Amino acid sequence: MPTTASTWSDLLPLAATLALVFLLSLAGTGALARLLHRRGILDRPNERSSHSDPTPRGGGLAIVGALLLGWPLLLLWQGGAPPAGLWIIWSGALLLAAISFVDDLVSLGAAPRFAAQIVAVAAGLALLDGPGGGVGPVFQGLLPFWLDRLLAGLAWLWFVNLYNFMDGIDGITGVESAGLGIGIALLFGLGGALLPAGLALLIAAAAVGFLAWNWQPARIFMGDVGSVPLGFLLGWLLLLAAAEGQWAAALILPAYYWCDATITLLRRAARRERVWRAHREHFYQRAVQRGLSHAAVARLIGFVDAGLIVLALLAGRLGPWTALAAAALLVAWLLRRLARGRARQAGAGQHA
């Protein structure tokens, strides 16, 4: 792991799978929007919301459903025998989607959600070391192996949760998932590892299909059922990249998301607030409060994500620390831009 294809010549099956996943996500999200609205499964505005109208939530079901169907098709068309442990990741995403959807409906509480995340991440870490899936240390051999895997697991858990925290306005997680999927695909694909590249592209295709319904004004929200499994799958691919020596790129690609979420968490902890409570203090939320539209914020994030993809791909030539420094400057510019917002209102927004 990762599996490397021999040539780039047979891309038609991949293109067909991507098209199918995109169409399933697009059509499935539209059907869900109507069904959830009829059933009254709505996200109703409150004082912490960034939207003003009751809107169906749970659109992530279409994303995850399309991905979980596209995954075995890609493995089938890829040919050969893929690492058996890939089904552990598939099953982990399914488990998290199921738990998260129940939580979207009845609010399970933190304990069962976090327990499911620990089980999925622990199984995924075992995959990193399993037969046919063993990869190098995530922290490049700087730590004892047991500590390397422990910190990798904690980082993965944090990524799953921050991905959920950051899903707070129209379009934001669709844009980020598409950007990360494309960036990870280029990272692996240019190195010849076409299977993980294809899996990353499946995420991007599903995200774009959903984004057609979630762009401002959103007609449906993703919900935890989408953001939690997406964080799990993308976090796994980023850990694989780091374990293959692309540690700088793995930090650079999601740099805006982990910077916004981590800085916000630390600021709230310093004020001794209950950091697990819902709030509106992320940089992207403050931008909306100060006049930027949801669409404008999503476009800014997409613009910066494109720059981060370029820096991640150039990390080998520039040197990892130079690329990381450039990424830090780019993200700092975005955070400053979001913190400033805009004086006059840019129109009513909807929540992701």
C-alpha cells in the first residue's frame, strides 16, 4: 500500500467511475433534499446558526452512498488484488456515517460518537501495519514506532472532528473536499500510485455533485453524516502520503482547515470556554458575520486551496520548510482577510 498501476494508459474505467459517483451524488442529493424536507428533518436556525431558513440536513448520505458504491467499482476496474485492508477503511467510513446519521436525527451525545471514531481510527492504524499495507513511520522515524502510531491516531481523530467543526456555511466543505481530493490525487498520481489517487478523485467527484445543491443559497446541508466520514477518509489518505515521505505536502494541503480549527480551539480554551459546545467563532463564521457572503468565503477558500495544491506539489523542489513557510503566509493572508470581513452586507447566507 499504496498500490501502483503500471501505466497511465487505462484511464477510461476511472473516468467512468468518477462520472458515476458524480451523478449519484448529484441526483441523490436532490432526491434527499425533497425527502428530508417532506419528513421534516430540518436544521432550524438558532442564535449560533449562520443560516436564516429551516433547511433539510443529511445530504452527506448521498456523498457517502456514492463513495461507498464507487469504491468497490474502482477496485474492480483497477484490476489485480488490492490490499484486503482497504475494506477496513470502507467499513470505518460506513460505521461513522451510520452513527453520525443517527446523531443527526436524535443527538446521541459525544460518548458514542467519539467511541465510534476511536474504533474506526484504531482499525485504520492497524491497516497501516497490516500484511500488504505496511507503510513507513508517519513522523519520518523521529519517534519510537509506538509513539509515531499513537500521535498519528490522535492527529487523525482531531482531523475527523475539525472537519466536522468546519462545516458551518454554504459550500465550505464541498469546496474543501474537492480541493483536498484533487490535491491528494495529484500528489499520488504524479508518483505513480494510481489507486489512492483514484480514491481521492472519487471524494472530489462526490463533493462536486453535492456542491451543486449546497452552494449559496443551500437547498440542503451536509450534516455529520457527510463531514465525519469525509474527514476520516481524507485523513487516512493524508496519513498515507506522510508515511510515504510526503509529510510536508500532507500538512500543506489541508492547512487552512487545520489552522482555522486549531487556532479557534486554542483561543476558546484560553478563555476557559467549553470548547465542545457549538459556537460561531471560526474565522469563516466571523467573515460572514462581518458582511462577506457564504459564496464569497467559499470562493476565497477555494482560491487558497489551489495555491496550497501548487505548494504541496512543489515541496520536493522548494524544500519542505520553504514550502511550509509559503503555505503559512498564504493561510495567514486568508485568515486576516476573513477576520476583516466586509463593511456592507453581501446578502443573506445559508448554512452548510
